[in-house]
Amino acid sequence: MALEKTAEQLKAEIIELSFQLEEAKDTIDAIRTGMVDAFVLHGTEGHEIYTLKTADQTYRVWIERMGEGAITLNKDGFILYSNPRFADMAGISLDNVIGKHLREFLEVDVLTQLKAITQSDKLADLKTETKLLRENKEVLPVLLTLTTMNLEDGTALSILLTDLSAQKATENLLKQKNEDLQEARNKALKLNDELENTVVERTKDLTVSREHFMLLSNNIPHITWTNLPSGRINFFNERWYEYTGYTSADDIEDIWRSVIHPEDVELTKSRYLNAIESGQILEIENRYKRADGEYRWHLTRSTPLKNDQDEILFWVGTATDVDDQRKAIEKKDEFISIASHELKTPLTSLKAYLQLIAKFDAEPVPDRIRSFIGKADNSMNKLHTLVNDLLDFSKIQAGKLDFRQDAIKVSNLVSACAENARYMFPEHTIKFDQKYDCLIKGNMERLEQVIMNLISNAVKYAPDSREIILSTELENGKVKISVTDFGIGLSNNQQDKIFERFYRVEDENFTASGLGMGLYISMEIVKSHFGSMGVKSTLNEGSTFYVLLNPLSQ
């Protein structure tokens, strides 16, 4: 039969199958022993064997692209394999890495550890921080991880190098910050110690200063107190308690209303609150009730003590008993009033007789006698002016400086004064610079008295100058009438006192007559017109005295 195989053919097939079976057995043994990386799968068509060649390729790609440097060494330390990252970390090309000895890249102490591991009979691993020596002589901090492997051809070393430069930079920054923080802490501790010492010293000084203040305030004849910046009183000296009869147990805030005279309470309170709000010095005369019930006049002053930032630390107040002085001044004012009235009548008669003698023409009067009469008349005029000043002063003190007020044109007022001044002082040039004109409400005679007093002073205190300028202008809604001279001028201290009664300018090279009441009377006249007066002056250059009055609404 054609389909039947011969014995020879069957024998040949048996031999072939035996060979295949032996080969399969060897393959399975190789897989089982790990000599071949593969695995067996049972499919529909039988068993199939798959090798791990693909997985090995994936592993190689991962090694090539990983962020750490990877190298393999033989037991002598020569590099057998390197990935691109290691070459990049070392700063050389990949081709130049293979075959180089590890000593060209690592420090001696790490090499010593690696040598000990390779010479040991036991497998060992190593993990340590070291420095990678780069081609450009720089060093790169790295974490070295060593794994030893036994291969067919002997022991091999697998090394991973992780770049620690960013981590080290962060650590160095953190270290620097910690050092800075420690330094700042040390400075703070030092400053704190110094501050504590300063506080101790200042507290000691403050205690001494307070004791000095207490000793001083309790041994002066004036009432003294202190206020907080808010105005609240927090201290009275012993003189206060002696004068008022109160004790330190009494409520300070409630006492003062019962001590100050009822007629002075509202004015005192108003000035006090204004000073607290503005930070300006408080000065007022008011009456304080003594323990026996008598009210006595006091000059009350309160001054703020400020720091470098112009902030008020506290107020220091004093009350000085001026009752005896006021009574003496009242007696003096009374004497002046009586004397001026008693002098006015005989002076008027004497002046009339001098005028009659000057006009006598019944028989010739010798020129020398007429000269004496002229001088006597000039002296009489000065004395008459002084008496009129005394009368005005007594009226001011008595509150009786009353006069009729009408609408006045400023240009007419100043022109009249300029004309009179040219007649009275023919040797001087009197100029009138009119920049503004309006109507004001006032008394023509009294306002002429004010301006003529300013012109007279300009002539008196400018002996080497012959020019006087009168001017009118509008300033901040008020009409300003000014009289300017180019004489001796005034110092700042003199300007502060020039409008006080009986004040006279004293100059070592110049002396002027008068009682020192002219500007005081002028100021009171201007105040009665609801105006004000002022002065601007430079020493040895001249002065400008001015009057500010309210224009009448047109």
C-alpha cells in the first residue's frame, strides 16, 4: 500500500523526534535554571516560548535616559559602561568615559572604600555622599549608590550617581539663613540686654529727676501742677493744697471749678481747651479762692513739654499770685487818672497864655524872648501830648474809651495824616502809596491819632533817614494801612514787647523821650475798631508798622 511507511522511514522519524525532544528538554532546563530569559505560554496550537529580549531593550532605554548617572565597573575599577547622564555630569563626551579608571572621577576616600568592597569575598553595597571631579576641575556634589554583582566573568560594580548640587545649594542657603537668624538673635539678645540696662539707668535717672522736680515744685511760692497730653491733671504741688485747703484725697478734676472765681470759669475753660487742642502756651489772669474764702488774682501759665517729633509729653502749669501787683497797678492807674485830669486844666491855661504872649504886638518883644516862648510852646505841646496819653490810658483801664464811629474812606484818612505829617515834619519826605481804597467804620479822630503816632515814631526812631512811606493794600480780606521807616529797626525780642504799656525801645546809641504808652493806646483804639496791629522789622534796616481793619461791605 502506497500510504504505508516503510520501517526505514519510521525509524528515521523516531530518531528526529527523539532529537527534538532532547532539545526541548534542554531548553526547559535552561529556562528553569535562569540561563535563558524566557517564559512558556500554552496556546490553542500548543506551547510557545517567549524570550525577554524586548524587556531588556526597554531596560536599556530607561538607563540611557534616566536623570542619574549610571556606570558599570570591573573589579579593577575601569568603566565598562556609562549612560549619557554620567558623561554630562563629568563634563566630557560619552566616548571618552568608557575605559577610564574611576580614580579620574572620584575622591580618594571613596576609592578606598570601593577597593575594600571589591577585595572582599562577600558582596556588599555602599551609599555615600561624595564629589564628582569634572573635566573643568570643578566638583559636583553627588549621592553615590554602589551595587556589587557576581557575573560569569567575575565581580562587577554598578554605580548610580545622583546630582546633589540643587539640594546642596538649598542646604547652603538654609544654613546661611540659619546663621543670619542666629546672628540676628544674638544681636537682639545684645540689644535687649542693652535696653534693659538703659531702662534701669533711665528709671534711676527718672526717679532722681522726679525727686528733684518734687523738691523744686514743693519749695517754690507758686502753685504748680502737671497735665497729661489729654489735659487731665495728675499732680499738684504742696502749695496748692496749702492755698486751697484741699487734700490729695479730693478729686482733682472736680476741685478746680470750685477754686476758680465763678466769673472766670468759662473764660479759663475756653482758653484751657484751646491750648490743649492747639498745643500753644496758655496764659491768663484769673482769681483763685484761698482756704479762708478770699479770691486773689493769679497769673496762670501752662507750657507743653514736647519730644523730638513735636509730640506733647505733658504740660507744666503754674499760678503766680499777682493780686498785690494788680492792686498796686490799680492805685497807679487811679493816680494817673487823677493827675492827668488835674494837669490838663493848668496846661491848657498855660498854653493859652503862651499863645497870647507870642501874639503880643503892643510893643516890641525881643527876639530872644520870642525864641524862649517858642521853645516853651514846644515843650508845652509835648507835655500836653503826654497828658492826653495818660488820659487815654486811664480811660482804657476804666473801660471808658468810647467814641462815635462813622463810615470813613481809607484814602481820605491816610491822605489827611500824610498832609499833617508833611506840615509837622517838613524835613522828611512823606510818600503815600495807595494800592487799595475802601470804606471802613470808625472814628476819624482816633484813627488819625493811631496813624500819626506811627508816623511820629518813624520820625523819632529813624534819625538818619528822611523818607517815610505810607501805603494801603488789601490783605486776606482786610485793608492794611502801613507806615514804613528806614531807621534803627527792632530785634525779635523788642517786637514781642513793643505793644506793651510803658515799654520803650532801648538802644545804646539812641534815646527817645516818651512814656512808652503810644503804641499800647494805639493798639487798644484799633481793637475797639475790631482790628489788629503788627510789626515787621529788621534790626538796623527799618520797620513797618501796620493796622488791619475790616472793610465795609459795598
